[in-house]
Amino acid sequence: MRHSTRYLVLLALLAPMAQADNLKLEAGASRWSYDIGGTARYQTRDSSNDIDVNDDLGYNDDSLGSYYFSFEHPVPALPNVRVSRTDIDSGANGQLSRSVVYGNTTFGLNESVNSEFTLDQTDVTMYYQLFDTVLDIDLGLNAKYIDSRSRITGSTSGTETADVSGWVPMLYAGVGADLPLTGLSVSADGSFVSYQDSTFYDYTLKASYLTPWYLGVDVGYRSIRLNLDDFDGSYADIEFDGPFAGAHFEF
């Protein structure tokens, strides 16, 4: 609660610095091809129970669709709004290199395991444009809702399920530059927070081309890291990163 209050105060301090925008609506979708790596454990502080998502569970690269909607307006005191959704849903088969405890289940050495993993993320970003010329600079706050479910089934030990969910308040910043008379632009934006030994970040690097018919195409790179220390009973350090391509409409 204290972190949320501080962020709301920061948002209020940014309001007098904001420049008035033109009215703009934007909606887009992309296909993200990502690699996954890292470790996870559930309901135990003992790091010897870390499960490697690649070596133990067999996860590798995958792809998904994501989409967003943004609204910018000419009222300086009110923040602009962007809402985005990313749903990660994957499964794999692997073999454990040692005995590990996951939740209330102990999985044995060399046991074959099947697992499924979902990570649904909804981001509500409120931001101000401090500059809106050839160079754009945005600052604000992002409220990320994480809803995750993982299931591990061993060939002899049975099944254990972990459900993790909650809101994460994050700082948001973005910078972009337009190449005049070309329709081309480059941008970088991201959200970050670190507290109570947990770290979250989500950033994007992007190049775009806007046609005269309000349709734009995008290519870029995205990275998400979840370093969790007792976040709803979960202990993990997992990263998703890779290239994406998409399209958007801008009015």
C-alpha cells in the first residue's frame, strides 16, 4: 500500500510538467517469439529445490500474441492511458536431475515430469508526455496484474499446482523519435520496480513505419523478467525475451 501511495504522489507531481497532446487513438497486436529461461520453486525458501525450467522441465522457445489500446488527449492535467494484454501459455516434458520439493509434493531423482504454465498479464499504464515534438518522452506509472498457474505431474509422485496472482505497481518511462517525412520512428519503453527482494521489469525496443492509411507495422525486441521472493508463495527468477512483429492502427 505504501508503494502505491508513493507512485500516486509521483503521478500527481508529473501533471504540471505535462505537455498537451493531440487527440490520438491507437490499437495494435503483435506476435512475439520468445525464449524462456530461469528457475522456479513454490512454498519453500530452500534454494536447493530450485527447478530449472530448461534442464529439468524441458521448456524452450515459444510464441504468443499480445495486443494493446492507447488513448492520448489534449487535457494536460489528466494522464494518457494505455491498456495491454499478454498471455503466456506453454507446456513441456522433462526429467528431473535431482529430488525436489514443489509445494506439498516431492518429486524424485530422474523422475519424468509433464508441466503446463500460464502467465496472464494485464498492464494499465497512466503516463504524461513531457515532450511531444520530433522527440517524445513519457513518464508515468504502470499497474501490472499477474495471474499465473503452473502444474507439474510426475510419473510416480503425482501432481502439484501453484496459483500466483496479484497487482504490481511499477514505474513507467518511454522515449521515441520520428524521422521527419518518412513515416519511420524508433522507440523504447518499459516498466520497472524492485521491492522486498523481488524485481520486475518489462521493456520493449521497437521500430515502426506508419503508412498514409493509418496502418502501421512494427518490429522489435521485448524482455520480461520476474524475480520473485515469496510473491504469493512463489520463488522464481524467470526471463522471457525475443523478437516480435506486429501491426497497429493510429488515428
